[in-house]
Amino acid sequence: NEATSKNFIEQAIEKDLAEGVYDTVHTRFPPEPNGYLHIGHAKSILLNYGLAQKYHGKFNMRFDDTNPTKEKIEFVESIKADIQWLGADWEDRLFFASDYFDQMYEAAVKLIKKGKAYVCDLNAEQIREYRGTLTEPGKESPYRNRSVEENLQLFEEMRDGKYADGEKVLRAKIDMASPNINMRDPIIYRVAHITHHNTGDKWCIYPMYDFAHPIEDAIEGITHSICTLEFEDHRPLYDWVVRELEYPHPPRQIEFAKLYLTNVVTGKRYIKKLVEEGIVDGWDDPRLVSIAALRRRGFTPESIKMFVDLCGISKSQSSVDYAMLEYCIREDLKLKKPRLMAVLDPIKLVIDNYPEGQVEYLDAANNLENEELGSRKIPFCRELYIERDDFMEEPPKKYFRLFPGNEVRLMHAYFVKCESFVKDENGKVIEVHCTYDPETKAGSGFTGRKVKGTIHWVPASYAIEAQVRLYENIIDEEKGVYNEDGSLNLNPNSLTVVDHAYLEPAFEGSKAYDSFQFVRNGFFCVDAKDSTPEKLVFNRIVSLKSSFKL
Ligand code: ATP
Ligand code: MG
Ligand code: MG
């Protein structure tokens, strides 16, 4: 049973608690501030935060900012905003790994003093050569047996700026014959004369990820350090670091499979390319799955949480259909949001027997499945807009909407019968003429006859004009994600802009991030970047039809 069974991480935690390995649970989310977070990160955030909640433990927010080459303060702010939006509350536990540089330096000195680290003069290429391969053991560096005193002095000189980038490194002294290449004397400190966004020019040596990360976890008292599968064979090194540094309550690393979506790009490199080439309008373009993009498109934190829960936590790599994410937002919004009428491809409908200049206000429930959303009055008058494809001059079989002689219900209003239509000089239908039957008013209890079709409409002289953006996946996976030259295979129809949609007056005053069901057309959200009170802009979050079934 999905709801009650425990995933393998929960099982491991409960075992640790039962055996007294840890008496509390303390997790963290440790992004590197080198880009925007995406749906995959959301999984990691909600997992770590959720575990802390579930076991009444703590959750840390930590910027893993130990590599100054790629990091920017701009990303720190966007990451914080995204995590807050998702609802993961770090309270007062916001940390920066760079604040631990002194402690990391001391940790390296401690290893040197224990004879467990040495300064090596081999260059990057030589180190790679000496490292060996999966089938061949590595070769020991000629600098491996330097004395503790010499290593201490050289490391100090590295710190003091005596050496150029790449001239010397500090390596852990482990085992050049280990079957695990990560254990073959990995580099733990390198020289890099770069200004750091937090520590400025204080340091010209920086710790490597595999050395820094376990120290960060240990300093913060993390118990379960959850990461993705590619770090599985780094775990022996993680354990080596915390053991050799003799932390009293060493943290434990647990890996799970990354989240991948079909038909969606999450790779930073590619998103950057899409942004730089102007194919999308920034990191928050609604076609992307960065958290900022999902928010702008109209996804909710609840829908993302539902999605992540449905995906589950696993040890094996797989990708999840984008349709499942769509399913989750539909489920989340369907009872919460008003169902209003908007016409995306308008054509005029004239009710010939409705008096010119007359208007009446019809009652309409905002959501038939949720009374709490109340009701509204919709003005009804002689001229309306309907969807172009709700009329056909020559209908195929089983077409129950408007065609000459046919009668349909106008939603929340009356039956209308198509009497005639008008074409322009190109043969395009520009007006449909109907008569209405006053007896058939919605809510009047009329049972005299039935119609098979119900269509939506907007009163012409009360309509609000809006721009509506319709989206498809930016990548068409059936044709392959990449072209032969390695470029992305883009779907040319990923964005359709509808410039003259008409909305019923109830939409007036809609603000950024407000979302609605447009009856029959899907769920839509006011675009936070481009919408103005004068010209509303909506993003289609998702259509109403689903290809995904639970
Ligand atoms: P990069 O090295 O390109 O920055 P990254 O996306 O893994 O890769 P991090 O900032 O290191 O960037 O990620 C922070 C956390 O999010 C890590 O613990 C990482 O394992 C997790 N994470 C990243 N991508 C996914 C994903 N697709 N699914 C689940 N967790 C992920
Ligand atoms: Mg990252
Ligand atoms: Mg990373």
C-alpha cells in the first residue's frame, strides 16, 4: 500500500533510530548557487524537508558555495525564493559552506598531521595518468612520502599564495590500488586565485566537493546526508573523511535516483543555451521546468508535492511522464478554482430575437463541484462571442454544436437555434445568427425538450480582451531530444500566442498568479511578468483532457 509503506530511506532512518545510531533526524538541502532550481531539486527539497518533519527533526538550508568559479549571488536569492515557495521552512538554519573554510583548512591540517594527506606537485594530466583505470591499479605519486613537516609547510605556502593555480594540490593519502578510483589519493584542496562571492580574496585555495561536503554535514550535525545516485561510489570517501577527522557523531550518506521527466530539459547547460539564444524568455519561461517557470506557468506547491509523492523514492533510474505532472495540477485546481468562460478563437453570435440594447444578469455557480466558491452574475445580451469551432456550416456526424437548424444550450443561459450565418469575401464565416427561446432559461426547470450540445460564450460588449499563451513541450521526444549535430530538437509549436481572446467580466481585476478554469479550455494563470491591468496575459497551465490515468 503506497500510503502506508515506507520508502528505503525511511526504513534506513527508522533502523538507525531503533539501534541508537542516531537519536534524532537532521537533514539538509545543499544546492550549489550556480543556476536556478528545477523540478528535480524540488524532489530533493521536499524529500529532505519531509523527512525532518516526519521524524520531528531539523532541516538545514545550506549553500554549497565552495567552488567560486561558477557561483553567483543572484542564484542565492532565486534559490531561497523557490524553496520558500515550495514551503520547506529552514527557520533560522540558513548556512553557507564558505563560512566553514577555516574549519576545512584545519581539517586538512589535521589529516596532514596524521600522515593522511600530502602536497603533490604532479600536474592535472599526470595525476590523471597515475590514477589508473577500472582494470588497472593506480601508481603512487613520487611526492606521496613527503614528511609531515614538509607537507605542513607546503600547504601553508599554498594558502599564502606562493603557488600558481594547478602548481600544487593537497591529496588524501588513501590507496592507489583501491578498486574504487575515488579512493586513489583524491585531491582535497586546490590552488585557485579567484575572488569568492562570500569570502572575497581571503582564500586562494579551495576544498574539493568530496572533502568539503562531509565536513559541512558533520559541522552542522546532519545525520542523514541524502544525495543522488551518482555519488554512490563516492560514499567510501565520504566515510573516510568523517572517520579520519574523528567526528563524534559522523553523518551518513544515502543515495536515491534522480528525477527525470520525459520531453523536458532540466540540464542547466541546455536551459542556459535556450535562454542565451532567445528561444525562451528567461529561466522562468513557462515552458521550462525550473521551479520559477513552474510557478509562473501556474503550478502550485501542492501540485508539485503531490507529483513528487507519486514518483516515490527509488534506487533505480527512470523517467516520469510529464503527463503525470499535469495530472497533479489538474487534481489540485479542479475544486479550488472558479470555472469561468473565455473564448480563445472568437466568432460573433447574434441573437436576432433578443432586443437590441437589452441586458439581463444571469446567475452562474463559480464551480458546480464546490459551492464554497459562490456564484456570479453574467450579463447576457444580443451579441456574444463563441468559439469558432463551435459552429460548422457542414457538420460531420456526431457534431452536436451549432450548425444551421441545430439548437444548443448556451451555458448558464438559454437554448439558441442557428438560423443563418454570414461570410466575408474570402468565404470565412464571421457571424452566426440564432434565435433564443425565453422558456429555456437555465435554472427555470424547463423540460420541454433536450439539446445535445452546450457551448460557452462571452457577452460581446462586456468582454475583456486578453492575450492567452498556449504551450506544448519544448522538446518532441518522439523525434529524439537531440539532433545529429548535438543541438536540441525543438518543437516549433511549443508556444502559440492568442492575441485577442475574450473573457467574461468576472475576470476583471485578476492579478499575477491568479488561476482559473476556462471552461472547456483548461486551467490558466495570469502571467506574472507580462500581464497588466489594461491587457491581461494568461498562460495555459494545462488542458482539461488527460492522457494520464492513476
Ligand atoms: P550541478 O552539478 O549541475 O550543479 P545539481 O543539479 O546536482 O548539478 P546541486 O546544486 O548540487 O546541483 O543540487 C542540489 C541537490 O539537488 C543535490 O543534493 C542533488 O543531488 C539534488 N538534485 C539535483 N538534481 C536532481 C534531480 N534531477 N532529482 C533529484 N534530486 C536532484
Ligand atoms: Mg545545482
Ligand atoms: Mg552539483
